[in-house]
Amino acid sequence: MTEENELDTVNRQVARVPVLFLIDVSGAKRRRIETEDGNRRRVIDLLNEGLEIFTEQVSEDLLAHESVDVSLVTFGGRVKTEQDFRPIKETWIESSPPTFSARGSTPMCKAIIKGIKKLEEYEHYLHGTELAYRLPLIWLITDGRPDQSSGEIWQEAQKAIGEGFCDHSKFFFAVGLGENADEEILNNIVSKAGDDFVEVLQLEESLSMDAFRIAADCVKARSHKGYSTATEILFSEAVDLKGVNLYKASLSEADLSGKDLSNADLTNADLSGADLSGADLSDANFTHADLSEADFRAADLEGATMDGEEIGLRDIEEAGGITERTSNDDN
């Protein structure tokens, strides 16, 4: 928990932005994978570098630099608090973020329980001060399956998330890295929380560092503006989601106009009523997505597919979506 004098020197005119990382550092991270530049690197090294990218990007935003308080819990063989909540400018920016090595199994449930308890202690401390703060952001980043996906400890983790979010006081982002990350398990672990306050994403393992880039974008967006839902944060103008797996994402009525979603996997996503006008959807996958009343006017659909076939305006219209052509027909 943050020490009583830890926040004495912060700018009291700036609302605190609490950020909790729950990072999987299990033994599987020792393996080497091929990255986009053709090199072979250990996954754990990509995670360490990702944390440096997060720190650098936050440091470049004046408001985020002043407002973010960060905590880090890792899980690999055991659960370890690498850092309690402290101002990022006085820790990771002033010196450097923690580094970690790969070890052991994947006690994800225990890490969730411990991390949320740490966050609640920090919030309790803030309630006793005159410091304003925005709703916290929790980032769970993992590339595997947890040691327990059923039983008492699993239910306790679900309960910690469910009770922690029942008062709409936190945002939870679960990021699966690579094909070994079970998206169904991630969706299940957050199932007790309200849909508006959780988002589950999947990235190719070679893009592990992008998880931290996306986190930094969301944190910067959160520093500047209040948002009502996790979806609003994730799809705000400041966040780059190029190539992200948005399988089963709930994006009904979302404003995605002008967004770069090229190469995104939108399989089974609910896009009903979404504004995709002017968006870059090139090479995106819309298999089984709900496109009813979604606005695709002026969107780039080059190379986009549905059920393995290239998608066109007629496919969009047949799925109930809005295009330039259907709009003109209505006039």
C-alpha cells in the first residue's frame, strides 16, 4: 500500500490515475519467438521492454506524467508485489521500471486476488486524503492458462473481480498473448463484472510489447478525460488498435469513426449500430460479426473478409449495415 507520506509531493490540482499491472512471468516466457523484425527473442525480454515502452510513453504526456500512480504484481511460480502504488514520475520515470525473469507456474487467480486487495487498500488511503482520483485501470497480461480454472481459488478470484466492480469503480483489461492464452478462460474470469467495465483482448505473441503501448494510450486518455465504460477508453481517439484481436468484443453503438482497425480480428464481435465511417478496416476479419445498422460509409474495406471470403458493400448491406450506396438509395 502507498505509504502515508508517499503522495505529499504530488500536484494536488491533478486527479490521481491508479494503474495496476498483473503480469504473467511464468516459465514459458523463457522460450524464444520470432518477432516482426525477424529476430528471435525471449518472451520475458519483450515484456520487460514493454514496461519500458509504457513508462516512456507516459512520461511524454505532461498530465499522465503528473497523475499516474502505478503498482505491479507478477505471477510465476509465486505471486510477488514488485511495487506498491507510487507516483510513476518518482519511480519508473525517475529511475526505471522493475525487470523480472521467467519462472515457475501460472498462479493467476492468486495474483488477481492479491492485486485487487492492494488496490482497495490504496483507494482506502486516498479516501482519507483530499486528493481526487479517477477510476483505476487494471491490466492483466498473460500468455497461458492459469494453474486453476475451477474450484475454490478460481471462484475467489471471480468474486474479487465481481465485488470490486459491482459499484462501477474500476476498469479491467485482460490481454491474452498468443495462441496459448485461452480467451474463454479470460472471459470467464471477468464474467462476474459488468460488461461496461471489462474488455478482453488478444494479441499475437510477437506483439507482446504492443500490450503495454495500448495500456499507455489508455492511461493517457484516462488522464485527460473521464470515461463511462472500458470500451470508451479502449476505442478513444488516442488508442491505436491496429492488428488487435477483438474476438467477441461488445462494440454496439461504439464510435469507431476514423479508427485504424486494419488487420483486426472482429470475429463474433457485436458491431450493431457502431459508427465505422471513415475507419481503416483493411484486412480485418468480420466472420460472424453482427453488422446490423453499423455505419460503414467511407470506410476502407480493402482485403477485409467474412467467413474466409473477401467482403464487399453488398455483403455489408445484406448483413444490415449502412454504406454509401444504401444511404443514397434512401434519399
